[in-house]
Amino acid sequence: MPIRKTYEFEGVTGAKVGRFNQGINTQFIVYRMGETVIDTGPSNQWRYVKQFLAQQPVEQLLLTHHHEDHSGNAHHISMAHGVLPRAPKLAQDKLATGYKTPYLQRLIWGSLVPVKTQTLREQESLADGSKIIPVHTPGHAKDLTCYFLPEQGYFFSGDLFIAKRLKLLRSDENLEQLLQSIQKVLKLDFDTLFCPHGGIIKDGKSALQEKLNNILDLCEKAQTLSKKGLSLEEVTHQLLGPEDMVAKLTGGNFCKTNLIRQGLHISLL
Ligand SMILES: [Zn+2]
């Protein structure tokens, strides 16, 4: 599909792409601030990402993590604009060799095109010299690194936020680390959150705080029901309803039960 929506907010522009139009898990917004691009969109949408990026030169590409919707076009951008993308150290090997993508993800996004990268530095900057601070936020993925722009009060959240409510968890996600990462980010001074799936959120810090509260609340409810003797499946069903198509299509890799299973072990002190 062509560019589905464009965004413009105080120096940031964005283009939403996606093969399917089935909500936030199938759409991706590529953001740029002048010559700096953050994440690339999926490789099956390269035609449209290319159009968006052709509007002005790209001097710098920063990646948040190795997932194919975020880094799928890094190789193409690297070739088209002559930039060597910067990526978190923990992402670099996977980006260089590529990796096997599960069927559903391949259908939605296409696969990652392997790409050579250089390691992110402790601090990066925009062309005007203003700071970009990489913030390591594991949980969703070990390498996930968000970008904090203190002068602008901006936070590019990779896959840390996505939505105020977490309903599913991938089997390789770590809920405890995710909660710690959100708490770490809530100490930063920012207003606007740029989510590649959910869009631009002006009161981004409150939205992230709400997400944290919702997860903790869910964990507390799950633990209470579990103490009453309900099984994992019963707790999941009671709090989140039956598993949906995504769970079936991913063979249980991305499902509600994963979330509750980990939620039962979260310390709520
Ligand atoms: Zn991801």
C-alpha cells in the first residue's frame, strides 16, 4: 500500500506504511528530523519508504533494534543514501547475518535484508548539534534502544510503548525487564513520544506512566486470582478473554498466556 498517512510535528515528519491495515501491529511510521532518520519500516514497503525519504537528503540512520519492521530497509537506505546505519551493539550481529522470520511476521513485514552497521555511540547528535541520547531499554528485545532528545523534549520509543495496554507477549520478551525499562524512561524529561506503531503522543510521559500502571494492575489481579487457586489458563481467560487469531497463527509465540505467565512472577512491592 502507498503511504497511508503523513505526520508533521515541530521538526519531525513521518510516513505510515504497511501491507495490511489491521491496526497498530501491522502499520509502521518512519520518522525523520531533517537529515536524521529513525528506524526504517519493513522491507515489503521499501517502495513507499523510498519515496518519503527522497524528499530530502538522509545523512544519518539510527536503528532501535533488529526486528524486521524497524530495520528491514536499513540496507536499502544505506545503498540509496550512502549512509552506514548506526545500531545498538547487541543488534549488530543479527543485522549483519539476517535471521529467520516467523511466517506471520514475514507475511506482514517481509524479512530483514542483512545490513552492515556501525555501533551507536553514547551520544549522537542532529545536524544542528542538539543531542540524541540512546537509552537501552531491554524487555521487548534485548537490544532495544530508544532515543531521547533532551533539548526538544522528544522520546523515540522504538517498541517500548506501542499502546497503553499490553495484551500479548512474545515468548522471547521479558516482562520484568520491560517494567524496569519503562521506569528508567519515566525519569527522563520529555513530553512528546514518537511511537512507530501508535503515532505521535503529545503527553507521552503520562501515556507511558499509564502503561506501567496498567501492567502492574494486571499483574496484581493475576496474582490474586492465582492465589485463589485458578490455573494459568483460567487467570488468563478471566482477565484478558480467550486467545485470539494471533496466538493460533504464531503457534503460541505471541499470546495472552505468555503475558500472564510472566505477570504471576513480577514482584509488586
Ligand atoms: Zn520490535
